Amino acid sequence: MSETKKSLFKKGAYVYVEGDEDVDEVYIVERGAIELVTENKKIKRYKTTISDGEIFGFISALIRRPRMESAFALKDSIVISVNRSRFIYLVQKNPDIALKIIRYFAEELRLYDEMMFSLKETETSLVPDELKLFNIGEYYFNTKAYKHALYVLTRYLELYPTGSERDVAQTMINEIAKSGLTKLTPPAKSGVYKLYQDGQMIFCEHEPGEELYIIKEGKVKITKVNENNEILLSVLREGDIFGELAIVSEKPRNASAICIGKTSLLPIRKETLPWVLSKSPAIINKIFMAISQRIWFTYTNLEAKLYNKPITRVYALIENKLLQDNISLKSKEPVVLNFTVEDLLRAAGVTLAQKDQTAELLLEDTNLEFNFGQLTIRNPSLLVSKANFYKSRDLVHVELEATATKEKAKKISTPSEEVQEITVKEETEEEIAKIREPENQLPSVESSDANDELKLPSQEIKID
């Protein structure tokens, strides 16, 4: 199979469709425009239109997961498809390009993270970083996790010595001291490695980031405090990389990292990252994999949570679990998952009032069998068909509701024809102005400035 191929897509032609499991290729627009769309319109895409020189299809191709979106030509477009391995090889040869791509995808991940955790807490974006950091320390203090509280509150006073909560933070630190904990032991050093003890906090959410880490030995849990609960996001193991978002995006940490057992880490500082990437191309692939995995899983979990009907959310959740376990959605072989009915209802955010009806629908599905804390799916492809049915019904219901709301608004207040024409004209111009605003852009090969667009014209990639 050729490593690169150039194709002409006529206006309206699809390059690939959402859910497609054929994910061997990354695409570059040589000339034209490609639109990225998803079935669930509630999710705000980080970028919707891909222009000359820009990349798409990268995340699914890299981690071999189904496509997150559909891609079609907005106008006649020439698109270069590059085999996954070939693309990684080309990028590894140019660390500057790699770093720009990493920065771009780090911002995409941040967007989906923020959307995920703003579903219930809509006003957190208005809270200053200073107070966000203090609130984390206060949470750990109130839950008597004093080591974590001391770390966060100490960092708060270091970063904001004149902060609005400095006196409260110092009072908490004094209270912690009464328990016998007066200071934290910094990680020991063994050559280039940092050695951490069980339960030791490596960094906390909302503090600035100066290093990324590669786990040499041990485990690290990544957590986030949301609505007075500490949420476990993932557990990382030997060879995994973390902490990369803060050092490539110039923004505070978006989660905390805590050791599980004795852990040895290789730190890479922000200022040395370009040099390390040039000397160790394999690290580029590790960072790409880490960010791509997190974008894909965050996006699919976010999508599942945004459906209106609880039964749709449950089936979307089961479907995502199959994908996470690398089970093809076309498979007809039985699969066993560690879920009870109660687990599914809780994970899908089903309210008490909706529980009975949703549970009844699950138990009526002859393709599903619940026994001894496990869920057996007799035929995954049938489950996917039912999930798609519920998703389609859910989306149609949302569209009908939106249409009905607009019609109702028109009936309540219908201006005269002359005023209505002016109003429509103003709204149209406003919408056009919004569309013309510059979108998020991929970084540029042609300039060393990290803020430029990433342009990958065909002549930059040898297709011969």
C-alpha cells in the first residue's frame, strides 16, 4: 500500500464518516476546504473548517480509534493522504513542527476538558486562577488530606503572596501544623530522576507547569476536584507521559498528579523540551499518543453525557466502553463488561425519577444479560444499532423542540413587516461577522514563530 496519495474530492464528497474504523491515514489539504461535522451538534468543535496546508484525521489515525467526526469537501479540494507511520516519521524529523502540532492539540484537549466539567458547574470559568488554586487547597483541608492541602496552600502563598485568601490559607497551614505536619519532604534525586513516595503530590490543578514527566517506575493517578468531589481521571504506569499540557500551552495545570506507591519520574523542563525532542524523536510519539488518547476518550465521554434522554446516555456509555476496550463495533462475538445496572445508571447521570423506567428498558433488551456484577453483550453490533437508534431519536427530538420554541417565540411577538425585515438583516450581518472571525488555526511549517499557522504544503512532504 502506498504511503502517500493525492486525491481530488468534489464539493460535497466525503473523505471519511464519523465512526469509520478505517483509520490508517492522516490527511493534509493541499488546496480547498474540508468541513468537520459531528452528529451531536451540542459539542463545540475546536476547529470546523480545514484549509490549505492544514491537517485532519490525525487523532483517530494515531491511536487507531474510530473517526470522531465526518469530513467532507466544502468545495473541490485536493487532499493528500499520508500513512500513519510515514506521517510520524516525517514529523519526528522536524521537532519544531512536532511542537507546534502538540500545542494545537493541547488546546483542543483543554476545550473538551472544560466542556466536560462545565456541564454542571457553569460559572467556574468566571473564577480567577488564584481562587481556583485556593479552593483546591481548602477542599483537601476540609477532607483532612493534610499532605495535599499543605502542598496546595503553600503553593498558593508562593504564587500569590498578596492574594485575597492569604490569611485564610496561612490559618489552615497553622492548623495542619498542630497535627505534626509542618513541612513537606521534596522528592529525592537519583541522577536525572526524581523519586516520590506513596501519596506524594507531584503537582496540583491550577498551578503553573514547568515540567512534563515520563514514568520510569511506579504509578501516578491523575485527579480533578469538581463540585467538592475528587474525581479520578486515570491511572498512569511505567512508560506513560503526563504534565505535557501546561508546558506546551502556557496555561495552568488542568489536573493534579499524585503518586501511588514509590515512583521514579524523568522530568523534562519546558525550556529543554525542544532540545529533547530533537535528540529523542521517540518522545514525540509518546507525547502525541498521550494527548491523542486523552482527546479521543474525553470527546467520546463528553458526547455520551450530552444526550437528553437517559436511555440514550446509557447505550452511548456502553458503546464507548467497547471502543475503549478496543472491541470492534462490527463484532458479533459476545463481550463481558464489569457493569451492573446500577453502575450504568449512575455513570450516565440518571436521576432517581428516571431510574425505574431506564432500568426496565435495559432489562427488556434480550441482547444484554446482567449477572453477578457483570454485563454480557451477546452481539455488540446489535447493541450499536440500538445505540444509533436512540441517538437519532434523541437528536430529532432536540431539533423538534428547537423548532417549536422558535415558532412559539414568533407567535408571542411578531414585529411589523418593515421592522422584521430590518431585524432579520441585522441578525444576518451579525452572524456573518461571527463566521468571518478567525478560527483556531493549526501551527505553520513555513515560520519558526510558534504563533503562526502550521502549513504543510504538498511540496514539503515527499510523495515520490
